[in-house]
Amino acid sequence: MDHDAEPQSCPDCGRELRNLGLVLSLRDDDNRRVCRQAWRCPEDHFWWRWADRPAEAIEVCPYPQLFRKR
């Protein structure tokens, strides 16, 4: 698996993920402001990971309301 590439499919449903962009966040473990890269699938599953740590697995985004269309 190429860890530098974006994830291609949703871990929950297997559908294609779409890049939503970057979100500036405060990281607790080093107290730095760092971007998280966010993705969404057609089934409204939202995922993210630290942009500067591409080898880490994507995580469920706890704030899906930030990305829903209004």
C-alpha cells in the first residue's frame, strides 16, 4: 500500500472517497496547529488524518456537520 496516496475507498462501505480539503486543528500530543486532510464517501461517512502523517491510518471524523451541505 502506498501510504503517501490518498485512501481510495471508505473503510465502512467500500465506496469511493472524495477529498474535502484541509482543516486546521490543534494536535494534543505535541500542542501544534496542524492540518487534517478530510474525505467523504457517497454514504456520508467522514474520515480524516493528520496531513503531515500520511503513513497513519485514516480515522472517523467526529465533526461531520462541518462538511455537510447546508
